[in-house]
Amino acid sequence: MQRSSSVENAGGAVLAREAAMPAPLAGKRVELADKRVGRIVLYGEAPGSSGATAPPLLLVHSVNAAATAYEMKPLFEHYRGRRAVYALDLPGFGLSDRSDRAYTPRLMTDAIHAAVREIQRDCGDAALDIVALSLGCEFAARAATETPNAFRSVALISPTGFDRRAARAAQHAPADGTRAMPWLLGLLNFPLWKRGFFAALTSRASIRFFLRKTFGAKEIDEDLLEYDYITTHQPGAENAPYYFVSGYLFSTDAIKLYQNLSMPVWMAHGVRGDFVDYEEKRLVQRLPNWSISVFQTGAMPHFEKPVEFVALYEIFLNRIVQI
């Protein structure tokens, strides 16, 4: 793997995009050039002495039409300077490579592995804490089952895969299976309307509509909306989202991944909006390494109630230290 500054080794198209799009998070930015995942961007750095005793924290955003590391901003800003905290733009999103290629759970998981290796180069080989959001939880869980010694704990915010349909499918799902619908991907990628349809889907009005579904309320984070609009109007912005909409990024064995996590796991979810079906969390809530917190929010409790969220997360982390 190679690392570089985004300006030194970026091509013309990348420079044009970055000129129009600010980074989602403040602080140091490192480009990782991995032969399996392409160019991904990692934000963050090791802290000063005040956070030296805490292991590194890696933040993983969700997957949707407008996903970027900005979705983890409240946590990044809270921990920055207190401990080593990092966040990445997954392949196809933010300032990472958005080329027209296949986007799969394997690609996203390998991006997390690449980020972990880079963080451990910065901070030593200590196991990380990882916090992931929505579909990003499936990628984080897969990474943690594949390299359990690299992760001290896993925190899942509004994780996908706990609805009845997903749990039923997981019973007979092959390893690495997905819900891919090739016919839909082919339809979305038809050249005559590929970009135009995505542009209509990502107007400010459309983004507001979907964010209200996510927050489960009319009041949303307006800065998040503005950044979502910027990121969805960059070259190649439709490529990864079309794989998402077509089911390619949803793992059919998600429940099994969660059940196989061996380290302490904290699950946090809200009760409002369109993403509140966690009926099958019963399959993990009695496992000795799992704890679950429910927030009176939508699917992004770390945006709506950041103080309460961090307090409960810290309680979870303190229990790990005491074990």
C-alpha cells in the first residue's frame, strides 16, 4: 500500500472534484492507494498526550446516495484531540475513488482493513475501537470477524440486517451472498438516463425528503443536507449508489456476521423514521458480549442527541476497561 497527499499525486479529475468539494472532516487527510480497493481517503491523526492512553477509534459511515465521512462528524469532532480518531470515505464516496466499477461488501470490507493497517502504522498494533453506521455496520462486522485481534470493540449505530426479512434470508444464505438485482443495475446504468436520473434523485428537495425519513422528523441537520447536495453533484457520484440501490452491497449473511463477533459489541438505534425495524435483535441481545441502547431519535442518534450518545458509548467503553 502507498500513502500520499491528495494534491501531490491526484489526477486532473480528482483535483477538479476536490476544488469543488470541501473535505467532509477537518484535520489531517491521508490518501491510501490499495491495489484491491483503489484510492481511499482517511481523515484523522494520533492525538497529543491527552489521548495517548486510549486505543484508536475508527468511524465508518453508511451507504446511500449521499454517504460520506460527514455522517460521523459529531463523533469525530468530539473525540478529536482527546484520542486518536479516524474516519474514512468508503470506496465510491466522498473524496475516495468513485470510478465505474463493481461495488461489493468485499470491496468495502477491504477498505476498512486498509484503513486499520494504516492506523496501526500510526498508533502501533493495539486493537482499535470501531463505530459504524447503518449498512456500514455490515462491513465493520465482516472486518471484525475476519481479523478479530485488530478490534477491541465494535459499536453499531442503526445497523442493517435485523429486520425479519433479512434474518429469514440469513438462515440459508451462503457466505458472502448479497441481494444483488443485476436487472435493476443494468436499468439504472443505461447511458441515456444514468446521470440524469441520479441528478433528479439528489435535488435538495429529494435529499431533504430522504433525510426526514432518516431522522423521523421535519427537523434535520441542515449542514448535513448541504454537504449531501455537494457530494452528490460530483463526477462519478452515481456509481456506488446504483450498486447500493440494486442490492449488491447488502450481505445476506449479516445476522451471522453479527452473531460471530467475539469482542464487546454495542448496538444503538432510534425509534423514529423509516429505519426502525430491529425485530430480530433478539438473536443477539442475550449474547454475553452484546449490549443495546435505544434512543428516542431517528436513525442518527449521534446527530440528534450527541451528549447522550457519547455518554452511553463511554459507559460501554469503560466496562471493557474494567473487564
